[in-house]
Amino acid sequence: MNLKPNTKIKLDHLGQFYAAINSEHHPGTFSISAQLKDTIVPATLQQAVNDLLQRLPFMNVRSKRGFMWHYHEVLATPPKIVSEKDFPALCSPFKKDNNHLIRIIYGNRSITLEVLHTVCDGRSLAMVASSLLARYFELLGEEINKEGLIDCNETMHMEEAEDAYARYADLRKSRSESSVKDVYIPKYQPTATRMITYKINLAQIKARAKSHGFTISEYIVVHICSEFAKQRTRENCTHGITVNVPIDCRGLFPSKSLRNFVSHKTITIPKSLGFTEMGLDIKKQFAEITPDYIQTKISEIEKLMRIGKYLPLLVKNQIIKKIGEHESASYTTGFSNLGLLKLPREIQDKIETYAFTLGPEPTMPYQFACVTVGDTLTLTATTTARDNEIIDRIFNVL
């Protein structure tokens, strides 16, 4: 089935959060980008966008406000692709009410999909981006193996649009977690948002991580925390280091949802530790990410949403914004790893770089995200700081 224009879609709880805090200073965006080997054909890219968003109408939406809740409304036409000269990636917030919430930006050889977090999470956007590339090359006359991707010749599958949080929430569960009272934020001179990308050979970083007994995510987070700890010492600060690590819930709870279905784990380093000791501590914290842990976290938020069900949206927004301000100020940095994306060989051979990038956060001058395609892991730093020193040190030790 397909959704008709003007159909209203209730947001999941993460969508409600980002709809409430969305602003120029807290845009709540992220992106997936591909640098191709050949020049982009804009007319063909636009047709591919049209075909894909007709297949995924729950992503072809605008944001609307009701008396009780934010919601999405399906639009009749897909978004127009825009040039990177007019819309540099992750530098333009999405406006409310009358605009699409997904933006397709093209350069001479690049395609970037940028989305507001009310629509979907990183794993979903990666699927959309990969499927867009498949459709684009298909329209150019290439034979593409679309197994595991979204086929534009089909109609929407209802399970793709489900609210998986509501499906898996168990309202009987609750958990209290300790938090770092004083969070370390490195001193910095603010500047316009910048993205810095670093490519790493997968086999090499995997071997280095394994030599320490770490997964790749653990290994990268240890180095991020280690470099921030050094900077903290230089600044004569004793505040705790915290890292916001998103967790794809689909790895623990089966779902075909292409909306939001992500939780998070806060990695904390309250005091100075050596590299090995810090690594063991971080590995122990990653081991706490179990189905019960994640289900409890999403269940607690679902309970709060139900408690606030009858509050007017104006009141809910004020509460959520306060929570958002506190949440944002609770992290030194963020790190998200989409893992290994399995693209058809026909597409992989036509791509030079595939990157995942987090949008800027008002109180986090540095954030990190990575994705692996083929034998290359691409790590991207998003920064609002003028100085690259911390980023360079992290890249150099990896």
C-alpha cells in the first residue's frame, strides 16, 4: 500500500523529542554522503529521488504541530535536489511546517542525503542512501543487484513505517543510572560547522583493535577518550568525560522499521586512567548493552510519553526543551558507528568515499561518526571549533 498526500503520521518518541528542540541552534540533523567516480547527472538523480520517495511516502513529509503532539504530513511531491553551492551539508536547519524533512544535495561527483531526526535514524538513512544509489545507476542503464535494498518497483511495506519503540516497550521495566555531575567540555574558539574525513584500512584497524581485545567501536572510543583526557589534563580540569554512543536497536530487537529505532549508551570516564585501564573500563561499559538494558531505556521514555499524553503541546515542548538542554550539556562528545554496509559490488565499484556525519550540537564542539564500505572505514569529525588539534591527534593514533 502507499500513503496518500496529507496523511498524518504520529511521531515516535525520538521524533517528538527532535521536533520539540529543532531550531537553528539545535538542528537535529545528520547525513550520509557518497563521493562517486563519475560526474553526477542531476536529471537522473532527481528521477531516482522521485521514484524512491514515492516508494517511501512516510519519508516524503513535512512537520506539523497539533494541540497535543507534533506529527508528519505526507506531501504530494518529492523534494527537489539542491546544489551544494546553495546548501552546504549540515549547515542549513530544516524549517518547520512547509518544507520537506529530507534534503538531497549534489555536487560535481557527490550525493548527500541530509535528514531531520524526526524522520529516521542513521541506519535507516544508510538504507535509503544505498537504495537511492541503486535506483540512480539503474536509471543510467546499469544492471544492479538490489537484494537487501529498497526496490522502487514495489509499494510501501507497512512494517517499514512501524513505531518499533511502541512495539517493544515493556512499561513494567525501570532502571536508574548514575550520571557524571560535572562534565568536561574542552575549551575552544567557535567557528562555522566543519566536517573532516579520515579513511582507514578496515583490516588494519580491526587488527589493532583485536590486539588489545577490543571491538572497532571500543578501540575508537578508547582513543577518543584518551585524547580528551590529555586535553583535560592540559587545561587543569578534573571534570568527567562522557561520550554519547547511539545503539541501533534492530541488532537486539528484530524490526524492518525505517523510522527511528535507536537508543544510546553513555560511556563515562570520571577520572584519569592509563590507556589500558581506560580501555578495560570502556569495554566493561559496552558489555552492559544488552537487550534488557536497551528495552528498559526505551520503555522509560514510552512511559514518560504516556504520562504527558494529555498535556498541551506548548507545555510538552517547554519540558522537552529543558530536558534537551540538560541532555546536550551532559556530553563531552558523541560517537556513532553504522558498522559495515554491504553494497552491491556494481555500486561499490563506482564509489570513492561513503561517509556518515553527525550534525552540530550546541554544547559539543567535537563529534565523531564512522561507516565501513568494502575494505575502508571512513571516520568523520563534525566540529564547531577553530582548532583541529584534538581531531588530528585522534586521527593520527588510529
